[in-house]
Amino acid sequence: MADQMLEQAVIRKPPAVGPAMAFGTFERMLAGRYLRARRKEGFISVIAGFSFLGIMLGVATLIIVMAVMNGFRSELLTKILGMNGHMVVQPIDRVLDDYDEVARRIAAVDGVRHVMPFVDGQALASTQTQNTGVVVRGLSEASLKGLKAVATNIRQGTLDGFDTAEGLAIGTRLAQQLGLSVGDKLTLVSPRGTVTPFGTTPRVKSYPVTAIFEIGMSEYDLAFVFMPIGEAQLYFNQEGLATGIEVFVTDPDSIDSYRIGVTAAIDRQVYISDWRQRNRSFFSALEVERNVMFLILTLIVLVAALNIVSGLIMLVKDKGRDIAVLRTMGATRGAIMRVFFMTGASIGTLGTLAGFLLGVLVCLNIESIRQFTARLTGTELFSPEFYYLSQLPAEMAPVDVIAVVSISLLLSFLATLYPAWRAARLDPVEALRYE
């Protein structure tokens, strides 16, 4: 029966159905018919559906995770560099008693936008009911107002008259923990107090709270207390001295280019450390975690692409008779290969597009989704105490999105090559022999 059909097809010599150009109308029509499920091909359709869902979820997950990790790094970097100088100058040969003159020379260096001498120390912050350890930093009013991370995020009180008010600026989380508001008294206890014939006694002094700020990084909002530099010098027994000088530059990523100019301007023996040296291990760990997560989540897309392989192989076996008839009617091997390539590639392309749209939608509404999920489950999904930030950040980088989409499309296209090749290599005589 098969031989008679083949002989009749050869004798009639119908016109070739293969298109004159690649991916022609006939090939697209046939690929579209194979994508639409029919009752007897239900199982193949299920596999194709799971492949589509797998690629969609894999692409969306990759985009969301990369965006959250980028946002997490960017927010941490902004908060860290907003509170700490891009470069810190500390004395080596002798105490920093000429800090005003040194700061003036540093400020004259090209690219330096803000310089602030500071006095640092640790103390116990105490109220009648609570106490906690804090970092006390003494700054002038001009320096504190130049610290935009603090000056632009004042929630209560004001920084005006900070030098003469003899008060403190504290973070919102510290204020909440100790139950303080503007005007309340905060007692600081320092072990480096007054020297007496019987030894050093702790220094205990109360200060009014004149300002409450909220940076958005829980560690800083809980641990930092700002004090007028003159008062800090008296409190920590460093009259006329500064612990160091913080330097802010216009381009933190090019911090090495400023080091020579700053060193020459100081003209004395100092130790200079930049933000990359102080946070090297932290940001290196974030980068390693980001790369590993990208590789792990790419496996989701790979598994979905393998489902395309299995679905197409089953489709090729099911359509063996159709392929044979098309071949006898003049369809070329290239045409058959393109038909099945388009069938599988369509699944990957549509899944990638759907995943891209889903990932972008989630990233744009990540904080609302977090809050809704937290209310729904009754749990705190992004605790500021553990993650340092008060909100879940998401920052989509075009390079990452392009890489995710490209990898997904590449894996999807590669997954279709072998089944399409098998379909093109099918011998029409063997396929029709037992029909």
C-alpha cells in the first residue's frame, strides 16, 4: 500500500510545496498547526505547555532575582557611601591637631566635593528604661548638613544651630528603641572619662535630642549618634584634636585617581583608606552570590528547554506519515527542518517573552507584592534587622535583562535542532511502508 502511494506521488509529480525562501508562508502555517493541540495529540500539547511555563517562570525568576540583588547592592552602596567618606584620612606621625588646615588643603583638590573632620567614639546610650551601645560621631553643623544622607532625611527636629544647641541627632530606630522624641534627654556613658588619683572614672552626661533622622539602613538608624564636634572633643578628652578627616569625591568608582592629589595636599604622614578597601569582603561576597544565583537559576530554563526536546521528538514520531507525504510531494529536507524548528522555537520565544513581561511587572511592584504577601501570611518577609534595608529594592540592569533573554532564546533554539534534524532525515519510504 505504501509503495503504491509513493509510486503514484512520483508519477503525478506535483509542484513542490517548499517555499522559495526560508520560513515561508507554508512552513509557518504548518508549524502553527502543529502547535495547536488536537485530541489525539493531547499529551504532546501538555509537554509543550509545561515547556512554555518552565521557560516563562525561569526567565521571570532570573530577571527578578538579578534585579533584587542589583537593587540590594546599589542601596547598600548608596547608604554606606552616604554615611561614610569615600576616603578616610587618619594621622600616623602625630595627633591631628591641625585638622582645619589639612581639611582646607584637601578641599582644594580637583574632584573633592566635601571634607569633614570628625571625632569618633563609642558610648552607652541610656534612658530610664532602655540602653544600647552606639557610635558617637562629632561633626560641625556645616559638615553634618553636607552629609546629604542625614540632612535630607530629617524626620523630626532640625539641624539649624547644631553647633550651639549642644544636642544630639539620632536615628529613628534608636529613638523607637529608647522611646525618645525631639526635646527628650539621652544619657551617654563613656568609659574614657575623667582621670582621677584613683583611676579613670566613666563619663556620664545627658544631652537633649535636637533631630531625628531616617537613612533607611537599620544599622545606621540604630547605631549612629551625631554630636557637635566641639562637644565631642570635650566628651572624649580630645580637646583640639580630630580622629580623622572624611573626604567625599565626585566619582567614587575612580577613587584611586584622587589618592595622589589628596596625599600631596596633606603633606604629612597619614594613612588613607578608601571605601573599597573598607568594604572589600562584603561587596565581593555579594558579587559571588549574584553570579552563583544566576548560574543556578539558569538551570530552570535549561530544564524547560529539555522538555521542548522531548515534546518535539514525540511530535516527530507522531507526524512521521505526514512528513513522508510532504517529502514525496516535493518538500525538501530543509523545509521539514524549518517547520519543526519553528514549532519548538515558538514555544521558547513565547515563553521568553511572557517571562520577560512577568519579571518586569513583578520588579516594578516588588515592594507592594512584599507588603501584600506579608499581610496575607502574617509574617515579616524582609526584616530590616537582618537585611539592613527597610524596603525590598529592585533595580533592573539592561545588561542583565538582555543576557537572560538571550540565554533563554539560545537554549530554546538549540533544543529544537536535534528533533528538527531527525524529522528532516526521515526516509519517506520507511515511514510509509507499513501504512
